[in-house]
Amino acid sequence: MSVSLSPSLEFVLVTRLRAAGCVFAEDEARLIVSAARTSDELASMLDRRVAGVPLEHVLGWAEFCGLRIEVDPQVFVPRRRTAFLVEQAAALAPTTAVVVDLCCGSGAVGAALADTLDRIELYAVDIDPAAVRCARRNVPEPGRVLKGDLYAPLPTSLKGRVDILVANAPYVPTEAIRLMPPEARLHEPRVSLDGGTDGLEIQRRVTTAARSWLAPGGHLLIETSERQAPQTAEAFADAGLTTWVESSDEVGATVVVGTAPR
């Protein structure tokens, strides 16, 4: 059973969503109606969205790289710009790739790479139990989702074997979190946003240990901001990686890439 979107219902929904500041009110109204199974559920979903809950948390999913990624409440919502990270990683992956997705959140990046690459041995890691539960529903088998701090839960047999190491690590400086939109600041876990004093603390930890996990010629890719990219690239170079920066003006994305010596 589902709710049908009559012109009168659409008017009510769009009016409320616009008043709440939703820029794409018409699209959101249609998505909410398509997800609601009853009138009561529709009313509840609308109330949550008007109260500022991210649309993806209201719906229970986010569209990412052509996939429907399940997103539970208090789990980081995958951003459109992160598709650029997937594109860059896929372009560098060998025919048969060992891939590690650190700070995986909902598992969107790993799931998208598994969907893109023909043959992949995939491991996704996050420290947040809610994210791990969510990622285990999104990452296809035989991919493995592990709970722990960065590299800690990975099997040691992966050392020196990883072809593609991706990380959408938190990179918002601690003091800047209070300036973020309420949708992120109030409804996503702080651990998925807080990158420490300068926003680069987690990135540095990922980079420092990367060489021991990467295969010869393997690649590390980290999403960052345009402003932080030079510092991130410097950390890559300090770790002994051949480094460059890729960016997309279209989606406002910046990815630092490093290659291990062969």
C-alpha cells in the first residue's frame, strides 16, 4: 500500500516544505510520498523533514553513483561530491583489485566501487557501530565490513596487498563544526565530521600508515577540501608517495592521490 500524490496533497506538502526552507520542495514532496506506506507515515515523515531532519534520513536511503544506499538516522549521508572520489579510484584500479574503504560510513564508496569494478576484494571499516550496521546492508558480499579504528581491524594478511585505499575521513576543523548547516551538525555523528584542530588529524593518521598496507604501485585517495589539499598532499609526500591533486569544479570536489613506489 502507498499514498497517491493528488494535486491538493502536493500543494500542501510543497507549501510546508518551502516554508521550512527546502529548495527542491517539489522533488522532496514526490520522494516522501513515494516512500510513505500510509497517511500516518506520510505525516510523520513530513513533520521530521520540516523539523530539519535530512531528507535521506527521512526516506531511509540516499542516491549515490546510481545506487540506493540505505542511510540510518545518525549515520553520515554520502555527498554527491564523493562520487568524484569513486571515479578517481575506479580509474586507477587494476583488473582484479584489493580495495579498502576507511571511514566508510554507510559503505557508499565501497558499494559504488564494487558496482563499478569487475573483480574486487573489498574491506570497509568504520569506528561507529551505527555506521557499521548500516554499511553491512549496503556493501555486497563477499565484501567485509569491519568495526574499528582505521587499520586496526584489518587482517594483517592485507599488508602490502592493497591496490586501492580510499578514505572519506572527517576533515572539518573542530571549531568549524558549529558553523555547519543544522542538517549535518545536529543529525550526523560528530565522529564523521570532526577532523581535529586543523581538520587533518585523521587524514594524517591514514596517510602515515598507508605505505605498509599498499601494494607496490598501489594508490591512496583521500577526499579533502580545496583549501586543505596542499597540506594533505604534503602529508602524502612525507609518507613517500608520489602525489597529485584531482579536482572537479562541477561538483566542488577535491581528491588527493598518492602512489606507492613499485
